[in-house]
Amino acid sequence: MGTREEPAGRGGGARRANGALESEVIAVLHGAGRALTPGEVAGRLTAARAHTTVATTLARLHARGVLERTPRGRSYAYAPVTDEPGLTARQMHRVMEGGSDRASVLTRFVDELSDDDEELLRRLLGPEG
């Protein structure tokens, strides 16, 4: 039996494919409501992927702190460390920590918000003083 996976290729296409796979893996785990093994994740993906590809993706997400894992049989079962909004907030924090001028980054971020999002942010930050 050959592998069930399409080759990712070289260059930007492989990076984009890995990002899409990571996103789908995270979505599968969020939807499951419980920790899943690489085989269970692979079985729930929209496109067939080799077990090794899914296991590697899960291990990378675990190494980046996105997933937690617990031993299950001869493998691990993986679960998200937080819900989807929490994951997005973590990603935003990581981006902020990488910049050298936080005030400029936040200013530009707020400047590009829609009116609705700007109003929501104002409400979340509390009453005007």
C-alpha cells in the first residue's frame, strides 16, 4: 500500500499546504471535544494524509505550545491548550512580542479596525474616563 498523501512540493506551496493542514488539524481537535491520536485525526481530515504527516504536524503544534499531549497506548493523544478565541489571542500576543515598537503596532492595528470592531474594543476596555 502506498502513502495516501499528495506531495507538498517545494517552495511557498509547501509552506502554504503545511499552514492549511495545521489549521485543519486544530479545527478537527476543537470539533472533537476530546484528545485524539494521530490516526483518529487523520481519519477526520477532509483530504487523506499519511499517518506520519499528521503525527509530525501534531508534534510540531505541541512543540509550539498549541497542543497538549498525553500518552495513549503506543502513541499520544493531542488536544488544544485553549479554545479557538484563546488560540487567536495567543497568536496575536506572539506577533506583538516579535515587534520592536509596540505602540506603533497597536496604533496601526486600531487604525485599521472596522467601526464595529473599534466600538467593540472600546466597550471591552471599559468606560471612558
